[in-house]
Amino acid sequence: MRTAAVEDYVKIIYKLQTQTETVSTSTLAERTGTSAAAVTKMLKHLAQLNLVSYTPYHGARLSPMGETIALEVIRHHRLLELYLAQAMGYPWDEVDAEAEKLEHVISEEFEDSIARLLGFPDFDIHGDPIPTRDGQMPKTVTETLDTQAVGTWVVVRRVSDADAALLRYVGECGLKPGVEVQLLAREPFGGSLTVEIAGLERRISPQAAQNVFVEHSLSRDLSESEKKVGGILE
Amino acid sequence: MRTAAVEDYVKIIYKLQTQTETVSTSTLAERTGTSAAAVTKMLKHLAQLNLVSYTPYHGARLSPMGETIALEVIRHHRLLELYLAQAMGYPWDEVDAEAEKLEHVISEEFEDSIARLLGFPDFDIHGDPIPTRDGQMPKTVTETLDTQAVGTWVVVRRVSDADAALLRYVGECGLKPGVEVQLLAREPFGGSLTVEIAGLERRISPQAAQNVFVEHSLSRDLSESEKKVGGILE
DNA sequence: TTTATGATTTAACCCCGGTTAAATCATAAG
DNA sequence: CTTATGATTTAACCGGGGTTAAATCATAAA
């Protein structure tokens, strides 16, 4: 039976197994907010449903069927997040909680409706990729703002939605997907970063910058390097 | 604990207790699609939660607390129905099923958002009254189309949403809230009715007409009677 | 007033998703 | 190679919402 609990476990396992080869009971317990015993029981249940391959004492991984379900749930979640923000005016640090509940009850028709209304988007409000209906996950960037060299121009592509408070802070800084930023300075020994956003200088905590994923700005960065190249050649 | 099941029972009891003084186990079993035994157990549970006054073998009625919850759930349901139809283009015979699932999970903030986006409406897409946030139920009409005298002009105010197929049929006939209709003829012995809708003659089954709630048309009906009065006076 | 019948409740059971406490396993350290 | 320790599983339990079958109640009819 595909209950909300089953969908939640599968979704969480999907996200965790990108980092670790096999997902352990304890990390699952921590992420679901339940006991290790509950997780063990659920993993057996998921294995029974052929959603997971589970080796006792050695963790679990999603089966192809489990992965399909995970992607469906994530698609629901991210479409909902974008819809709540775009169409209903939710602040971007509140959409996650609401989508968390809605994702398990909306119909395929509802999903199609909001996808259509949003123009079949590839990324949600935080820049997270929205799986397509046939289970393809759009590519996204993995570089973070805090590791950039001083002087580079970047475009914000994604902001981690793990922490709502951090999300609010980063949003107030103006670091939203699509925004162009130049790293101006880096305080030594893990101090704050100075960036230029929309013509303004801004000081950003390195922890926040770690959660901002960026891509090198084609327009801005090229013109910057052209300047340098030009300078050398002259 | 206010679970989806509790909310559903309370909502159904609310609707049933407008007709019968006390709601019986068997009617609840029929409406919830469960066994009488399950209903008995749930009624005890609801009594425990102070949502219902329950006398074994003699049925139940909502307590003031139960009524409050029922109205909140119905408000959720009807706002959702209108939103699905209005903002998302759902056909009016499909909104009920989707709202049935969503009504238990949306937050108060979500409710406020759609209420605002819809302009704080008093009636849903079928003409059913939407309880206000403080628990007031807007007044609605109780006269049905099939009992009208031949010749009268009426405005459709509400259509029963009990049966989706009937709803589709009635909608195809053009009998939607706000539409003005004149009853032209009535076939004897429960035969079909002939009505004028938007300048067109239409034949309607009496069973369908029983589910269409109307109000006498102020504009049209007055001018009709004026004509007659004028004729007599001349 | 008794009795038959249908409505209702009780009893025993099921699954789901959780809990705590005890047992067991994997593994790093001695 | 043994052992200590932390991770994991097992066992027994709980509440929520359902089931079927048996017992009990309410009531209309004889």
C-alpha cells in the first residue's frame, strides 16, 4: 500500500543515497524523526513492497520501482512549492512545510494542472530540479558561492531549502536563483564574504554561502576575463 | 486527535443532522462506506473527544465543538472546490473528489490565501454556502426547480453535488448558479420538464430538476406579472 | 404480553506506524 | 584474537481505523 509514510521514506532515501552508497537505519531515523526500531520495521516493509533492497545491518537502497515513486513524490513537492510561491504568494521559506502535506494527496490531474499553469517549469522556487513526468531529473549545479575565487561573477542557481531560517536570511540578502553576484572579498579563517548584489555590497556568512549554489556568469565573467586578456595583450 | 477520519465523520454528521433529529449508526455506515461496527467504535471515540453526544442505540448529535470543526472542514472543502474550478480550470463535477482529500491537509494560511484570491466568496461553485471563518453559514434557498408553477421565471442558486454524473448532466443543460430559467411546461405523471435557458428550449428530467435549487427571479418574474396585470386592467 | 426482526453493539481479529527495552551484530581497539 | 562499544534488530506493546461473527437491544406485530 502506497501510504504517505511509505512515500516519505522513499523520498528521504532517494535524497540520502546520492551522498552515501547505502542508507543506514540511523540516518533514516534522524531524518524521519522516529526511532531506529521504527525504521527497521519500515525498511522490511519497503523491501516487501519491492521498493527497496535491504540488507539487515547494512542499510538500504531504492529499487527501480522505489526510485520511480521517489521521483513522483519529489515532482509533486517541487511543483507545489513553485505554485504556492508563484500563484499564491507564499514566502519561499514557508512553501516546503505546506508542500510536505499536500504532496501525498494531490491527483495526477492536479499535478498536470499546476505544471501547465506554471509553464512546465524545470526548477522550483529554490532552484531545485523538478523531475519530469517520465522520471528525468534536470541537471543542476553543485558549486557553492563560498568556494569561488575572489573577483568572479556568478549566477545563483539554487539555494538549499534544508533550513527555513537560513532560507529567509539568504532571501533577504537577495541571493535568489537568477541573481548575478560578484565575490568581492573573503575574510581569512572562515570569516564572512563580501559580495556585490544588484550594485550593492553585502556581507554574507560563509555558512550561508555554503548553501548557495552558483554557476559562472557567462555574460559578466566573460567580459571580466576579456578585460584582463585585453590588458595583458596591450 | 483530529485525524482525517474524525473530520470526515464530523462533517457527515453535520450534514445529516439537518434532516434527522439524531444521526443513526446505519446511515453513518452507509455514508462513510464502512461497517456499522466501525461507526459504533468511532462514535464512542468522538464522544470521548467531546465532539458528539452519543446515546447507545439512539444515535448521535454534534456538540458545539463538533459543530465548529464540521464548519471548518466544510469551509475548507467549499473554498477548495471553488478554487479548483475558478483558478485551476477543473470541471465542476470533479472538484468534489479532489477537495475531499485536500480539505484535511491544508493550513489556515492556505485557506486564507485562496479565500483572498477568490474575493472572500459566500458560495462555492455549486452554490453551496461557504461558512465564514467564525462559523456563520450563509443563507441559501431550498425551493427546487421541479416544484415551480409553469410560467415562472427563476434564478438557479444551487445544484446538489451529491452525484457527479447528475452534476455533469445538469451542467451540460446550462443549469448553473446565476442562470435565469423559465419553466415552460410540465409533462404529467412525472414526465420531463420543458424550460427556457438562454433563449433555448430544453427538456429536463424531473429527477435532475429536483436537484436544482432556485429562487424567484426578481427582474424577469416581475415584468411577466406586470404584463398580465396590465392586460387585465386594459 | 410475548415474540420476531432488524438495528446496534461487543468481541476478536487485522494492518499500519509508532514506542521502549532487551538482545544481537559489526567493528575498531587493545 | 578477544573484547568493548555503538549500531541495529527483535520483542512486546499501543492507538487508530478498519473487518466479520456473535450477542444484545428496540420495537412493531401477533
